[in-house]
Amino acid sequence: MISTETYQLKSAQPLTEAYTNRTDPRIEALYGYHAGNEQDWTKRLDSLRKNGSTRADASSLAEVLRAYNEKAGGSAKTMEGIELLSGGAPVVIGGQQASLWTGPLLVIHKAVSILGAAKSAGQQLGTPVVPVFWIAGEDHDWDEANHAYVITAEQELSKLTAERPQGPRTSVSRSLVSEEQWRQLADELEQALPHSEFKGPLLEQIRQSSEHCSSLSELFAKMLTMLFGNDGLVLLDADDPQLRKLEAPMFQQMLLRNDELEEAYVSAAHHVKELGYALQADVNEGSANLFLFNKDNGDERTLLYKRDGGFEDRKGSASWSKEELLQILEEHPQQFSNNVLTRPIMQDYLFPVLATVLGPGEIAYWALTGGAFRVLGMEMPIIVPRMSFTLIEGTIAKYMTKYELSFADVMERFEERKEQWLKEQDELAIEQKFGEVKTAFAEMYEPLLQMASNIQPGLAKLGDTNKQKILEQIGFLESKTTDAFNKQFEASIRQLERIRLAILPGGKPQERMLTMAVYWNRYGDAWLQKIMEVPYCRTGGHEIVFL
């Protein structure tokens, strides 16, 4: 039986907390449906069935998805899901930017949540619900995508990084990675990971998956297929040229009705701020909320702004009329791309989205999109908070027991608890005795300071400076004495730091830093199976999983 504990992970997004826990009735209108309301799932499905004619052609979409997933090594179960999509089956969808291998563990958590939500919905509604992962290969922030963190054999956090190809800032899917670079990255991973029985198969799988991959997005898709293909996860790359052809009618609407969409985003932003919440996405006046891959500048992904009835880049160095953009769209739809505010609409145009699985930041900025959906005669799908997990290995659990540390202690007050433990070992009462000496010195010195200042007032400042220097020297000796005493506990300090490295690497939650290779190397696929066995919860939550 799987061993888990539930932990209330603190979110940096008050709006997300309010939505998830339903603590602020004022925000319900921003989202409409709620994942925790079972009736909303039935309502949303009924709505999808009534409005099927407003979406992209399902059979054409299935054809694009079939080709993409075949290239990624898609399983028979994934192909079954695509066949269901061609017949109009609803989906649960979520996504992430493509990252090196699979990026941080939160990507795995997102995929697990998508699968869980689709299965749960299908059981309730009595109809197949297809799980879809949207790879945001159109994003151009290479520095967010190009790395993975591992824990080395020396118990250090190591960042493995793929250098950005030369040229303009284009999408991650269009940024080419050479075979030599793949080999170099795999070699660096081999050097970094501790030896284990699973290390050889892991590296072999990564090297095989890298063959004939031209981008981070392609390898990302292959790795997700390897991990979740047998569970039926359907993948797409948002920068797929064939997908862009299907998206062209919605891009046309976004261009023709751009002013109305902007007004909806700006209005929502004002409303969110009036409710006392911070914005989690930029709503800039004049922004078209669309990107164009500028052929005249090496396919650089350029955000469009509206000026004087036309469109320009941010600096005004390139411009297009609305008619020119519509012409480009007709001839080269692959040159268009969504931003975070228009992507939700495009997603809903392509698929009958029953629900979308989102992280905390995403839930917060989706609050800005409800009015934009309505402008185009659509409605926001059900927002499902993704589940999150912390993996705790047996050795780490033993250390936590040894030092009487709870999970909350590590997440919320680790340094304080570490210092407390060291003080408890101090039978000599070093801090107390030095404190007594400092107090006694200050008391003895005060009459001398008073006498000197009475003789000559100017000596008061000199005397006070002298006093502070002596106290500093006493403090210096205290620090050296404490360090010398703590050296007796170096092994314990290493164990304590190992706890922090495993659970809060780099001072951040495990899921935001470590890549799955850390655990695959230690446990094969057993770590993933344990996550998959955790009971699914539609309103998210954080589970501690003991390996």
C-alpha cells in the first residue's frame, strides 16, 4: 500500500487560493464553473454538445494529432484517444513549456493530474474523456526551457544547461539542437548522477530518444510519450505548422475583433485589482495579445501592438496593416502565435475542453480571460488545480525522524529548527555564558564611560566606540567558539542539509527544481507508479509520497 501524507502547501497566489477553497464569493463570476462542484461537470458537457459547430473540425484535428503522436512514438491507447477525439469526445487538457528532457517535476505532476481528471470525469459522466497535453513549443524564452537540475553523487545541486542556438529569439520548437549537443548533455547527466542499477537504462533511453530530435520540444514529447503513452496521454505542439492551419479562422477573429478582446482583458484586469488581487499576466494597453514570427528578422517571435489603425512591434521598427496580417494569415498561418491571454481561447476553439488543468500562477491569470471568451461567444471551461507531490526517500525520512523534523518544519522553518537542534546539543551553554559576559562587561564599563565623559565630554563618543569594539571582539570569540563546537556535529549537519536538499533544493519546492532523472536513476519507474497510485483530487492538493 502506498504511503502518503496530505500537506497544505502555501501558495503565493491569493486569487488561486480563493478560487480553490471558495473563500471569496466575489471571484466566482471570474471563473464560472468550479472543479469541486460535481454538477458543473455535467453542465459543461451539455454546453459543449450544444456548441460543437463553433469549433475546429474534429476529424481534421485528429489527423494532425495522429501524425504528431506517431512521430513521438505514440501508443495504441493514445491512438484510441485520438480516434475518440475525431468523433467529438470531450477532453481534459493542460500543458507546459517544453523543457530539457521533461524539465522540473511539476511537468510530471501536471500530466498525472490531466490523466486523473480525465479518468474521474469519464467515470462520473459515463462517457470517454480524452487526456491531452499541450506542449507550449511556441514560447521563446529559451532560458526557461534549456535546463534541468539534478542532485549529484556529492549531494550537490547541479544545473545542466543546453546553450541557445545562434540567431534571433524564435520559438523553442524552432530552435535547433544538434546531435553533438544532445550527446554532450547526456554525457553531463551521466557524470552528474550517482551510480545505480537504473542509471544505464536511463541514459540509454535518453540517448535513444534524442536521436533524430531537432529541438527541445521533440525530445520533450518523446519523453512524455515514454512515461505516459500507455496511459493514453495525447500530445500536441502548439507550434505545429499543421495545427496552425486549423487555428487560422480563430486567429482571423482575434485580429478582426482585437479591440473588443483588448477591452475585455483590460476590464477584467481592473476588476481583479478592485477585488484586491495582484495581476499575474501583463495587460498592456494597445497590445494585440498575439505574436508574429517575423520572416524579415529570422523568424523572431514578435509581440504585436496596435498603433494608428495598424500593428507594430514594440519598438515601432516593423509595421503591418490589418489587411497585410490577414493576408499573411491566409498564406502562412504558421507565422502566428498566441500569448498567455489568447491561448486559452485557441485551446477551446480546437478542442471540446471539458476542463483545463492549471498550476497556481495559471489559475490566477485565467481570471482575466472570462470576458474575452464571451466576446467570441464561448465560455471558460472548468478550471482544475493540478495536484502536486513531494517525493521523500527512505533515508531522508529516517533523518527527519532522527532530528524530529516534520515536513512543515522543513518547508517553513528549516534554518530555525536546525539552529534549535544545535543549541540543544550545547551542554556548555556557550550562547548563555557569552551573553552573561557581554552583559557584565557593559555594566562594569558604564561607570568608566560616565567618568570619562564628565572629565571631557568629547571622550563619550570615543568611549562608546571603544565599548562596541570590545563587544564585537567578544562576539567574534563567541562565533569562533560556536563554530569549533559545531564541528563535533558535522555529520549531523550534513544529514540535516541533505534533508533540505532533497525537499527544498535551492530554497524552492522540489517540484520546481529537480528533474525526474533524479528519481528514475534511483528507482526505475517505481517512483512514478507511486505518484500515479495517489487518489486523485479535483481541487488539487499536495501529497507527500514516501518512496
